[in-house]
Amino acid sequence: MADLHLDSPFSLKSADAAAAMRQMLRGTFTSAVLYARTAGADLVLMPGDIFDTGFAARDTLALLCSEFEKNPGIRFIIAPGNHDPYKSESPWAKTDFPKNVYIFRSSSLSKISFDDLGCDVYGWAFTDETMSVDPLAVKPRLDPSRINVLCAHCELDGPVGGRYCSISKAELESAGFDFAALGHIHKGTDGAKRIRNTYYAYSGCLEGRSFDECGQKTALIAELSKKDGVLSADFKTRAFTRRRFETVEVDCSGCEDSPSLVNRINAAVRASGADSETSVRVVLRGSVPPTLVISEQFLRGNVYGVRYTEIEDRTEPTLDIERYASEPGIRGAFYRAMAPYLSGGSEEDRAVAARALKLGLEALNGRAVQ
């Protein structure tokens, strides 16, 4: 499990809401550790960005140490990432962790051996917020009779010399690891992928924190064994929270009034599988009559069965200039004034004019323009 980002600030939330979300992240982590214990896990691999910054709250560190200490039969392997690099002042260096916690401390490839498991775990640490060196430039000498695992924070197939430890799939393949547990990419690989004889996976973040991290988030459960140098491997994903973020696109074309718009939105939300633990961003698209007032506050209050709703209005007004321009009064005058811009100029100019028409009509209809 990677990219927990414990102690995220959630700066756009109220102080109470931010504190509650930080506590939920901690709870998801403890649920995952509880599963590891009940499942009899030998290793828990944590490839980076466990903390959101290079510092950690005292109660967060106390929680981690407590969870590690309560599970002495599990070896916890940590490879610090770009958000929580290993530095002399970092929690990784200053905290007295239990003996079953193993932390990579160098940007060079190093090895931790577990003879009772017949397993060697390789990895490295970010020692700053960026890392341009290539830890796999020098290939490791692997023992083919042992299970060889990589636990690392990196950008697979990222730009050469990139800021976040770019390594290529070709390099990963030639290194010869049996399995590479990777961190940094918050969208998981949906199980393990394979390059020749090497399995690799991004577990993704353990819990989404915003609409930038949509979908059900999981950890990856790996069962690895080796006999006579031949690897057997099985992988599955498991979620440790029902909470998630989803974006739902709704085509509003044909909706003439607020009730029909609400019905269209709720049908799309239900079809997406969203439930009471889902935060939904509803993106409205399509062409709607200029007379239809889209009140985001009203719509938010009429989306049912979800945890939280945001409305993003990207609709465009139906352009029937001949019909609307015949209206008396200021609205008709406004239509007539906008008509040349709606039909002429570049595509970008017409899009700007359509947006201006929409906002102007909302103002004329008595709705505050945002």
C-alpha cells in the first residue's frame, strides 16, 4: 500500500471537516494493517508518500508506531517518496520505530534480506523532494533461488532524468526482480502487470482525497512462492474503505425545466453506482434553453443517495436567435446584440459569446452571476 498522504491539510475544508478527513485516512490505514494481521501477511510493502509532507503530527506517528508494534510478526518495509523524503530531520530519521520496521535510507539501490522467508527486498529512498538519479543504472546481483522484490517510489516510463525517479520498463525487466511494488501513481494498475518474468504494480493510493483521485481505492495482496527457481504468484486487490469520489457526466439536452433536469441527474448518478459513501461531482453538458435557470444550490440539494454533491455547469444555450430575438424588451435586445458574435468569428470566439449570452440571461432572470 502506497501514497497514504497522512496528515493531508485539506485546506479547502473547514477546520472540523479537515480534521475528520485526516482521521478517516488514519482509520483506513489501521483497517489495512488489521487485514494484514488476520491474513497472516509476512511483509507489508509501503513504497512512499506515507506522509503528505516531510513532517508528521505527533498523534499520527504514535498511531503508526502502535500499529507496527501490535504486529511483531509482520515486517513493514518503507521506501520514502517525494512527499516524505528521508532526511536528517524527517520522521523516518527521528522516530524510534519498532524493530519490525525497515526503512530504506539512501537514494542508491540497497537490499534487506529475510532468510526465514527466502526473500530479498530491494529499494531506495527519496532523500529530497526530487530525485533525478537512476537507482537501476547498476543492476543488482539477484539470487535466483530467492524471491526478489523491489519496493520503490518512482515514475515508471517517465521522462529521462525526470524529477520523480524515472525508470523505464526495459530497465525494470532487465533488473530481473520477481515482483516490483511501486508507489507514486495514485491510480492503481488494477492488479499486477507483467514484463517478461517480472510482475509489477502500482497499488494506487489507499483512499481518495478529492475528485483528482476518483474511483474505489485499494491495496494489492500478493502471494509469492518459489520452488527450484520457478516463481508462483497470485494477486488480488482489496478496498479498506467504501468512501470514494466519482465524476458523473450528464447530458442535459432536451431538459426544459428544473424537475426534468433533476430527474436526469439522479438517473445518471444511480447508473454510476454511487452510494451513500460516494462524493459526486456532476458535470452538466449539452444544449439547454436559455430560459432554463440552473441553480447549483438547488440541484445539490436534490441529488439523493450520495455523501456529497458538487455541480459543474458546462451547458451551452440553445441558439434559436430568430425565436428569441423577437421577444420585446431588454432580453430581445440582448439576443439581437449577441447574434453576430454567436454565428461569426472563430470557434473560440463563438464559445465565448455563448458563455456571455448564458451569463447575461442568468443576470436578466435575476440569478446572481458567478
